[in-house]
Amino acid sequence: GELIFCEHGRAPDAGVRKWQDRINPLWRKLFGGCNLNREIPQLLSQGGFLVADMETRYIPSTPRFAGFNYWGSARLA
């Protein structure tokens, strides 16, 4: 099978990551366990998936701390 994913996660910019780490504890409580600062490629790999293709970018008109997005597809290793 194929896993199609679209997730916000840890940003590449140090300043944004700092804010993600600061905000994440409250964010997680307010938004049902959602996390801003997860390393999506690493989590997929740890889950036994090989990423077939992946794109990343900041979503326009979204605060940068919540707007870095990963999307693509992965298959079981």
C-alpha cells in the first residue's frame, strides 16, 4: 500500500523552530494532541516507511510557526 501524507511539522528556520518549541505544549493541549514541531520524515522512517516523494513549504497566509508543511507519499520498507 501507499501512505499519502500532508502534515505540518518542524520548520527549517531556527527562529521559527524556537517559537514552535515554545508554543507546542499549549498548542498540544488546545488542539487535541496536535504537535507543531515533529520531524515528519524521521517519524515516517521510524514507523517503517520509505518516503517515495515529499515536498515542503510554508503555507501562504498561515503563521509561520504553524505553517510549515510536508506532503507526499511513502511505502512500507
